[in-house]
Amino acid sequence: MATTRVAVKPMKVAQVPKPGADFEIVEREIPDPVAGQVRIKVQACGVCHSDTLTKEGAWPGIQYPRVPGHEVAGVIDEVGAGVTTWKKGQRVGVGWHGGHDGTCRECRRGDFRNCKNQKISGISYDGGYQQYMIAPIEALAAIPDTLSDVEAAPLLCAGITTYNALRHSGALPGDLVAVQGIGGLGHLGIQFAHKFGYNVVAIGRGGETAALAKKLGANTYIDSAATNAAEALQKLGGARVILATAPSSKAMSGLIDGLGPNGELMVVGADFEPIQVSPVQLIVGSRTIQGWAAGTPSDSEDTLRFSELTGVRAMIETFPLEKAAEAYARMLSGKAEFRVVLTM
Ligand SMILES: [Zn+2]
Ligand SMILES: [Zn+2]
């Protein structure tokens, strides 16, 4: 079918022109969704440490220019042909899980999180650092009315990651659960762990964050710069779970001896360096190390509803889209308290 475009409707986009290059603010034509897709008028998008994969080209197969962003909150403003389960005007989010094929062996087992052909927003296709984005319906999570876009955005990666990792960790109410790192992930991990009814230990470096950690729900604070955190955990009886959020393999390695019997190091902080552990450390006490990546949009909805119910919220610094480079630098500096969110 021939179409005549009378007027081009531009939108602002923060794109990475090539791996390692600086962000560019450019204008593009607002794209149209096809079958199986919706167009989202983006209202807010979190800036996540994993956006470095797009910025630096550390993920294989990214096509440039690419728009990062996998903590997207907005409103559906157009639906593609045949889309009936999502409506114009509906508030939705997109997280790390940017779509699955529904046909691979993992999908046929219902394990969409581990789809062989999983798509990732901001990596496989343009993400939320822009005024409008196209998303496949498999990637959509509904946002409850009581959460604002800025509140919802960081819950769609940092939130779901810590919430989902903890709820699948096997820890039960009353168990000793440590959260290593009080940053973008950790400050949410402490809140979820507290609301799950765990005996929460926050592990940070230095004394400055102790008061904040307790305010967020930690029962105990361990300063790993001043004490041996593994020994301190053993004095408390040994951790059932340590949620390792700071991307430091060295710090994680040092905590393994703080696990109690059947204890589990749950790894969500992404470092490329190896974790060091001896077989004996794992054999004695039947300890395990497990990694965890985010979750499906259905898990995102659980995260949002739980946060709505219990008051868990990220602490947020906002930047306008035009200042994406500044926002990204702020996230990288590690000084943001604690999640950086772009507003459109
Ligand atoms: Zn992320
Ligand atoms: Zn699949």
C-alpha cells in the first residue's frame, strides 16, 4: 500500500552512534508499530549500569546507532495490527526482558526468562532513552495507577532483579539474609528483604551508609572496610542467603565463608572477573553460588504490585532526556543516590 507522508513528526532520541562513542541527541521520525508491537510514549526511563553494554559495545551483535534503556515507563499511544490485549492509553513498562520467541525449548517449558532468542530492550532494539519506542507485546508489563512513571521505571530492572532473586532464593521469613552493597540494587534489596520478613544484614564499605541501611529495613549493619564481614556473619549464625549486588567479584569471594549451612550466594551484581572459591568452601555446609537475571514482564508486574502494597520505592535522581550523557556519567560515578532516571 502506498502512503503519502504529509508531515514528518519528529521525536528526540539519545543514541549511541557507535561502541564507546558519546551520546548524541538527534531527531528521528516517530516510528509506527507493526503486528505484535505497540508504540509507547515514554515518560521515564531508568539509567542502569547494564546500559554500559550498549554504550561500550560489550554485548555481541548490537547494531548501531542504538538507543539504550531497559527501565521504561510510559503509555501506549498506538497498537500494531491485530493487537487486542493491550489498549491505547494503557500505562506500561518494559524491562530487561524485551521479548521471547515462544517456540524454543525453554519457552515451550514455560521458562521464558531463558529463551534462546530472548530480546533485550536497548540492545536488540532501541530502548527507552527516547520520546517514543516500539516494543513487542511479550515485553510489556502493566503499571499500577498508584505508581508514578518515575517510581515505576527503576523497579523494572533494579527492582525486579532484587525482588525476584530474593523470592526464588529459598530464604524463609526469619532467616538471616545479607545484602552486600548499598547502591542502586542494594538499597532496593534491603527494602524487599525487610518486607519479606527476613532478619536483614546490610554489608557496606564505611560507616556513612549505616543509618540509611537501617532506615531501609536492615536489622544489622556490617562495615566491611572495618571488619571481616564473613566472620561477622558467622557470629550472627551464618547467612541463609547473601544477595551480592555490588559488581565486585573480589568482595563476593570474601563473603562465601559467611554463609551458614545450605547457604547461598545469590549473584546479581555483574562483574566479568571470576569469583574465587575452593571446592571445600562449597562442600562444607552444602553451600551454593547462583546467578540471577531480572525476570519476565509477569515478574515485573509482581514486583510493581508488591512495591505498591508495601511502599518499597527506589531513591531517585532525575535528569531530562537532553542530559542523557550527564545522567549516564552520574550513574557510572557510583555517587548517585541511588537510581538515575531520565524524564521525557
Ligand atoms: Zn538493568
Ligand atoms: Zn524461546
